[in-house]
Amino acid sequence: MNPALVIIVLFALFSLFIGLRARRGKNLSLEQWAVGGRGFGSLLTFLLMAGEAFSTFTFLGASGWTYSKGVPAFYILSYGCLAYLFGYWMLPAIWRFAKERGLVSFADYFAAKYESRAIGVLVSVVAVFAMVSLLIIQLRGLGIIVSEMSYGLIAENTAIWISATLMVLYMSVSGIHGSASIAIFKDVLILALAIFLGTYLPFHYFGGYGEMFARINAVHPELLRLPEHGYNLSWYNSTLLLTSLGYYLYPHGFTATYVARDAAALRKNTVLMPIYQVLIAFLFMVGFAAVLTVHGLEGAQTDLALLRLVKQTFPAWFVGIVGGAGLLTALVPGSLIMLNASTTIARNIYREGFAPNATDRQVTRVARIALPLFTLVVVYFVLRGGATFVSLAIFSSSLLTQLVPMLASSFLKRPFGTREAAFGGIFAGAIVLALANWRGMTLAAVFPGAPLAFTSINTGLVALFANALVFVLISAAQRALRGPMATTVESA
């Protein structure tokens, strides 16, 4: 048997062992299963949130987009840094409110803030659609990693089924404790590998970073500057703003704040998280090193750049280690997405929408049933193929960022927004996203004479603007109407 495959299999068995063992000594109520009893300290909170942030999107997508697009990929490096500034002040407030109310799922927060079960259902629907795209990234990444790094001995579709089964198994048994336990080992390994690959490969093939960029500039100068059209400066800045605003609205990242023991753990987390942005810079170097050394990758295949370069550079045993690390990189965020999707479906769609009197035990049972069913649906979409990791990530970010007006309003002592405004805003944003993603409508088509700087704005940000405008207008109109009504009642 190929040594790379042996090592990958050992990594998979190790993750299963650690994930199952994490349940020992714990009575897994819904709160323990979903948020670890809110007892994670600074280190575990950091590792769990870092595990969510550093996924196959960054492991393969960052290097793949650098390989195919060049400098525009740097938005991946930038948006996290801006998001952590927001998180330093925002996450402790979310944690305190969640602890006071005993919140478990992503949608619980919005339903409680707006005192509306309907809002919980609305947010759940948005979240589940976004989590489908996010889990597609992780499962497709797992399939690619295992297939490529086993030298084709395991077919990609087979690897996807095996990996999905693995995640469902240990998440059903151990819940979030399983993901947290695996994250400890995964983060140490991926830190070392990213630094090593991002340093060794440019020196091995080009003698250093300077020579590498000089040679790329001679052959593909377009990769080292932002283009005038498409992924230009306007697109870059708008995408950076869009993704940073929605960074903590990824359901598995948002609920990771619930697991913290105290608010201080969350603040320490935001201070330490920029370490992971440094790792992304090393992966960019891998992507640039692949530009002149890996040939023939186009479309969604560009996500293979890192794996192909590793295979043609290192012996099989090291290829197996990189493959095993990639496996863990997908397992941690993938399992968190599964957990959050199933919890959201059970608490905020099943109970809030259909069975308001359901007990926690019944909700837990529904969540454990929903977990494999949700995974099966996602596997179906994964096997159909599709867009690159970065394209999927931008779509899910655009969708989740439609919740920003609701979130911003929730931090006010008395939320400005109303339930009707939330529905109207999300509906408006969804229409813009649908027109852009499925009908191909662009700003250039709607405003043919407008400057390029305007027509290149990310349509997700346009959708957010439409959402925020409708949200504010409906909220203001309702408050204006309630004012005279209140006065009339007092006079009577």
C-alpha cells in the first residue's frame, strides 16, 4: 500500500478515536452537546474558533486563488484583521446575552433579541442555506485532499462518503467536545506545515522570494497587480468590507462564542487570532510558487495547486502528512457546521415553527436525526461539482452578511429594528443576490454609464445596502406610526 495512503488512514482513525473519546465522563444534554456547557477556557475557545477560521477554504482556496488570480486573493489575508477589531467589542456582548438566556443555536440570539419566534425561523433558513455552501467546501476539500494525496488510490467520491460518515459518527456521539479535541492537534500541525511549505517551496524552486516574484513578473505580470476590470481595487475593497462585516455571522463561528467560560477568553481570542492571518500569507507563497511549477490547472481545479506542488516535490510519506493535516483542517470546521445546522434545524425550525412545546430531550433527538440528513443533502450537491472554494465562500458570506443590520440593531439598549423590518430587509437583499447569482445581473448592466469603480463593487455589498435601506425605512415608518397611536391612546 502507498505510504501516503497509510498515513492518511492513520490520521482519519486517530481523529475518530479522539472525537469519540471526547465524550468520556460527560452527560450530553443539548447544552453540553452543542456548546460544551459553556465551560471552555481561553485556549480551547481560541483553538475552536481558529479551527473554524482555518479550513479547506484557506488551506486550498488561498493557494488556489493566488495561483489563478494573484494579488486579488490578498483580500483573504485582510478581512480577518478588520473583523477581529469588531469582535473584540462585539463577542463579549453576545456571550453575556447568550449565557443569561441559555442560548444554544445561532438563530436563538436573534429570536431572543427581537422576541420573535418568526425571526428565529427566518434566520435559521438563511443560516441553513449558507451552511450548505460552507459544508460543500469542507467535504469537497476532503475528497480532493484524500484522492490527490493517496495518488488516486481512493476515488474523490469515495473519500467524500467516508469523510462525511466519519464526521457524522463522532459528532453524533461527542458533539462539540469532539471537534475541540481534534482542533488541539490539528492547529499545532497546520501551523508548522504552513510555515514550512511557504518558506521551503519558494527557496527550493527559485532560491528565494525575490527571485520567485521576479520570474513571475516576467511571465505573468498580471498576477502581481490588481486588474483594471473584474477583480480590481473597487471589487477588492468592497469584498474586504463585506466579508469582514459578516465574519462572525458564520453560524459555527458565532456559536463558538457561546462555549467560552467568560468574556475575557473571547477578548484574548481576538487578540491571538491574527496569528492565523500570518499562516495565510505563507499559503499565498505556496500559490505563487505553483504558478511556474504546476501547469494545466483551470477553473475549480486551481484549488489543487498546493496538493500538486507538494506531490511533485516531496516523498510519499511527507505527502501523507500534508494529506492528513488537510484532512483535519476540513474535519474541524466541517463538523462544527454539521452541529450548528442540525441544532438550528431542531431548535429554531422544528420547535419554533412546528412544536413550541417540545422538550429539550425531544429537540436533542431531532438534532441528532437532522445531522446525518443534512449531511446527505450536502453530499448530493458536492457530488454534482461546481464552483471554486473562494466563489462558494463569497456567496455564503454575502448571504450571511444580510443579517448585519439585525445584528447591529441588537446591540442597542432598545433595538431600533422591528420584526417586519428584518423580514423586509432580508427579502430585499435576497432579491439582489438572486438576480446577481442566478440571472447574471450586474451593476454595469443596470447602470451602463456609471464609472468602473462603481460597477465593480461586490454585489453582496450592494445586497447589504438594499437590505439596510429597507430595514431602516420600515423600522422608522413603524416607529412614526406607533408614536401618534401611543399619543392617541394616552389622550383617550
